[in-house]
Amino acid sequence: MNLHGLRLFYIVAKTRSVTLAAEKLRISQPAITSQIKKFEKELGITLFLSQGRGIRLTEIGESLANEASVLFKVEDNIEALVKNYIQGKNGTLKIAANYLASNFLIPKYAACLKQQNENINIKITTMNTDAAVNHLINYEVDVAVTGCGAINYIDKVNLNKISEDELWFISAPNHQYANKNVSLTDIMLEPFVMREKGSYARVRLESICHTHGIRLPNIALEFDGLHEVLMAVMSGYGLNFCSSMAARELVDVKKLSRVYVDDVNLKNEIFICTRKNENTSPLVNNFISTIKHSS
């Protein structure tokens, strides 16, 4: 079937006027009339009958117009689907993020993005930096938000820094080193409560030891989540090394205290990562734009 002819027929049938159809399509009335007659001849049926100065549909014309309306409704839906995808207004955004980003940054970004586009879905998975980047590389997620450990994958991912804060040593307020200046050697004799091996802050803590040639700290308690780590330290056992973003509020209300370690002044950077040499989807682009405008 000639779809161009069907479309012309449908518009004439919907407007019940060759004149209005010609105005809508911006082609001449004779051209429409000629195309309709050609379409009728192709089908071997009569679709329109003269009625005074106008036209009316035949019985088969009415039936065909009803079926054509279903077809062109589907076409409109497909066009809307593609248009919304191009504008990043539909689909699912899968994010892998480290604990810090998942708890202190992404909720704000995700809420802003959802407010702009109600029809999108956002799925956030929390894991350490290495796991998040590997999920990205293996196409299990669309974007990763991680610590600077992602720099180790610079040959496979693009990095865009979105946040920076300090790394702090923290303790319970009644700890002997609370709010005091301490040497790195002395503080490393204390038990530590940390997240799992491979987590960003733990890697940085071990790096400090290697740089200064001192033994690695004793990780006396280990948890998968930073919240659990902070609760344990608040209870009075051990020290922790973490982002100020995670500890600041607890320090401000004096549930935790800082420990100031001589010659240690490290920054914690958060990056948004995308796969290298690949065009990012419109939804990922919208997410990155939201982050830039929210930061």
C-alpha cells in the first residue's frame, strides 16, 4: 500500500475538506485530488463521494480512515519516543557510585534530574571506586561517580571532577588524641576502624604509610559501609580516616572530633566517569549538566 497516498487520504478524511488538507500540507488542491484518485485506483475502491460543494466518506472510506488513525497514532508515538530520547527525557539511568557520592552528592543530583524529567528512571548502586569503574567499563552501568582512584583507569574512562574536600582523621570526643596535633608515627599505633580493603580512604591511608616508610595501621574493625564505621568510632573505639564531607556534621555537633596529624594534608576528589571513545547518551549528558549546575 502506498503510505503517502494513505496519509493524504487520512488528512482529507479528518478535515473533511480538500481545501483544508491542502492548507495543512502546503500543496495545491489539484495535486491532492490527483493523488487521492490515484490511491483509489490503486486500491480499486471509492473512498469519497461528492456532497454538494463538499465531500463525504464512503462506508469503506470511513473504515479505512479509522484504521489509518491507529497507524498514524503509532507513528506519532514512535516519533515522540525518539524525540524524548534525544532530549534525555525517557529511559533508565544506571549509576554506580562510591559510598560518599551515593550518600552525600547523588541524592541532590538525582532529585534535580527527576524534577526536570518525571518519565526517567534512576538506579543507583553503591560500591567502592574500583568496582564502580569496572561496572562502567563492562557496560553494567551508564556512568560512575567515584573517588580519585578512578585515575588508575584513565586509559578506559573519561574523568570530570565534580567535588573536592579534605580527608580527616577522626575519633570519639573522649579519645586521647581528640582535637590534638599528633605525629603520623604515633597515630598509626592506634587501632583503626575502616571500610573494606580497596575502599578509597583506606587506599589513601595505606599510601601515606608507604610514602613515609612506616608500618600499615592495624585495621581492628572493618565494615562495608561508612555509616557503620562512623558509629563504631563514635562509640569510643579506634580512629577513622575519611572524607570531611562524611564526618563534618558529626564533628560540628561534637559527636566526633578531628585529630590533626603533622604533615598530612590530603584532598579527596570526586569524579564523574564515562567510557572513553564513546558518545554518551542524552540522559547521561543531562545528568552531567545537572551536576554542573547544582555544584
